[in-house]
Amino acid sequence: MRVRRIRPLVPLGEHQVNLNNRTVDFQLKQSYRIRGIRLEIRHDTGLTVVVPRGYKQAQVEDILEKKAGWILRHLPGRNAVQMPLFKKEVDHGEKISYMGKNVELIIMNNGSKTSSVELQDHRLYINLNGRQGSIAALLEKWYRSQAELVFTQKADSYKEVMGIKYNQILIRGQKTRWGSASPSGNLSLNWKLLLAPEPVINYVIIHELAHLKHMNHSQRFWDFVSRFCADWKKYRKWLATHEDELKSSASFGLS
């Protein structure tokens, strides 16, 4: 059966813009799926502006001027950061994070009766089932199911070495919390953590399991956490530093 793949981003050349008396180079690309202009900064390629069909050059310049502060703060930057400006969805060929590693999106229609998302090596295949469905919705559903699987496996492994028992894991999408533990033994974990590096995920799970022994943030609690995650300070700092970026990425563009 023939697989129809969505056209990738189309390069439209390199351009320059003057932002607060600083000349900034950027790559202009066109997408057939997005509905608004998107900005992205990477350490290797710098600023990229992705536009939909029918864009106007004046629109691009206006957006760049309005977001000059954000752009200049992140140029140059070590990590990729993305600012969604309008409602749009991630596109074919783009990369998103899964446990801290980049996976390439392959958007297609293989003629099956149901939509699906499947991870193979470093590619995430999204079958739209011949409909222009919401890629973001499919991705969130897949991430939530993966989070339940991955987080449960990790919690079951850590509970043995930590001597902790828990009741169940609840997958949430909290805006302000990465996880919590209840006196009844339930763990609530944010599925968006699945975009973070694996050691960070491990730290959060250890942290919440430790709360089932110490329902506070006392020195005894942190000493207990340190026994199973010696670098917890580094991972806690990583979460604080990348919180906005991580949650924005987890919207898959629809923020």
C-alpha cells in the first residue's frame, strides 16, 4: 500500500534583520501545515523563521521586531528553544524530544482505518488516517500512554531498592507541578516530563517516592533522596531552568 508523506519544510533563503541595532541573520522556511509564523533558535543553525503559505514579508519583520528581546536573549544559545506565536502544529520532518533525545516526525497516511503513533529508532511515525486530524492531540495521547508505561516501570524498579510501597501512578498534565505524592500512596506525575532527559525523569520519580517516607522537605528527606540520586541538585536546577521551554515544547505548537 502506498504511503503518502507530507511535504517537508521548503527553504526560502537566508535573510537579515536589524534588532535593537544588532544585525541578526536568519533562515526563512515555508511549511504547508502551520497556520502562523514560528520562531526557532538552535546553536548550530541560529534563528529560523517558519512561515505558512501566503505569508507577507512585512509580517515576518513585524514579528521579529516585537520579539527582539526574546531573540537577542537566546542568540547564541546552546540548546534549541522555540517560541510558538500563533496556533500551529509541529510539521513533518521536525524534531521533538522524547526522554531528552530528538526524534524526527514522519507524518503520513498509510490507508489504515485508524490514526496511530509509533516510535521506531529515532523516528516517530504519525498516521493521520487520511484526515487532517490534530497532530498535537495524537502526540499528547501517545505521550500520556508512554508516560504511564515508562513512569510505572521506573517507579516499580526504584521502590524495590528504596524500600517504598506506592498505591498507583496517576498521569496528569499539571501547569505548575512535575509531580506529587499523597498520604494514601498515590503518585501524580506530569506526562510532560517525558520530554526531559532520562536522569531528570528518574530524579522526579525518586523525589516523589521519597515523599511516601518523608512527607516534607526536611534534611532527612533530602538525605534519603541523595542515597538514590546523588546529583539531585543538578537535576532540580535543570528543571527550574528549562521549565518554560519544556512546557512550551509539550504543547506541540498549540499553546
